[in-house]
Amino acid sequence: MSGTSLLPWRRPHINVIVLHGVIAARSGMLSADSARPLIEKAFDSADGRPVILDIESPGGSPVQSELIAAMIRTQADRRGVRVHAVIREVGASGGYWLACAGDEIHANPMSIVGSIGVVGGGFGFPDLLSRFGIERRIYTAGRNKARLDPFSAEKPEDVAFVKDLMEKLHVRFKDWVRSRRGRRLKAEDDVLFDGGYMLGEQALGLGLIDGFSTVDELVRQLGGDRARARRIAPKRSRLLGRLPRLTLDLLLDALEERSWRIEFR
């Protein structure tokens, strides 16, 4: 009996790319480097069937969000494969950017969706060192090299510069959503792109998502009752082996909270 004749007895599979976590260019986070092998594996073995994006992310790095979404669209367009995104608890900001890589977006009525905006900031300590009799010495080549230094007084021109930069990022975000959602969007820009998040039920009415579903429901819908999900996710390391990495991540998170940054969050 040939291998081909056995095919009708096999259970069809639908590849599911697991995209969970904060989006950041750091080990252990959702990044272009960590997502690339998952995306390539999913589309290499799709066999013409749709691919599902399993999204659980509050967002993060604008660059990493764009890189991951671009990889998904490149593979989908090259292979002629349709992509369905499913937002679980949260698909906001950078997480929603990833969802827009799908040809259709699904969520739960109570999922957190949207937050199409940009946030940036940090902390300032201009008087802290002087209280302890500490003199800070900083030398630069280039008058803006120390822009937004947390130990210096905030300058109006620096704030204007950063707000302009953030506005440009926001424009790119809005253009991406419009390019992917098109005529499905059902509200004015000041409603869709004010940076606020919403429930999936409201997002459906505004055209930010296409319907309500889960990964398992979509697998059956796309592949039939016998279909099963083939989850393609990063490999998990053992906890003990990860403890030094987790400790370092906590330290990096603490340092980042005290530095100036711009994110899709």
C-alpha cells in the first residue's frame, strides 16, 4: 500500500505559532530572534493550510514588533498561506501590531485589545546627588549626547524632540493598522488611535477584530472536526538552569525602569 493511500486516515494539523510575552530585544523575551525559528518552522510545514498566531502580549519594543510582523507577512505572502491571529487575554499595543499580521483577527469578548499608541518616559533625579554632596561630571562630544540625562534638569527642547519622535512612531503604527484592516475599520481616527485599550466586544464593533474564537475552535473550523493543533513554541529551559538568567532579567528590568525609553505599551 502506498504512502499516499494512507493520507486520508491521518489527522490534519494546523500550525499554531505561540507568541507570548513582553516584546523586547533581550534573551528570554519575545523578539525577532526568538520568533524567527518558530515562524519558519510553521510556514515550512503548513502544507498550504492556514497558520494561526496565538497571541498573549501587552506589547513592548516598536522595532521588534515590526520585525516579527514583517517576517510573518513575508512567509505568508511567499507561500500563499492565510494567517489567523487569536488574542487570548491581551493583544495590546505591540501585541496588537503582531495581531495585524493576520488576515483575520479573533479574540474573546473580554480580551484586552488595541492601545494603538506610543508611551515613553523615565525618572529624573536632578537634585539627588547634591543632597549627598556628590558632584557629577559628564563630558560629551555633540551637544545632544546627554539628552534626557536623569541627573540633569529637564529641558523643554528635549521634551519637544522626544514628543516629535513618538508622534512619528504613532504615525507608523496607525499606517500599519490601516494597511492591514482597511475598510473593516468602523470609526474615526480619534477613536481608533487615541492610545486607549478596550474589550474585545468593543473592538469588534470598531473593526479592530473580525470575530470571537479560540485557538481550538479555529483549528476545528479551518481543518475539520478531526484536525489538531500543532503548537510551535520556544523551548522551555529547566528552572534551575534559568535562575541566573532570571536574576539578571530582574536586574535589567529594574535598570530599564529607571532609564528613558519608548515603547508600544
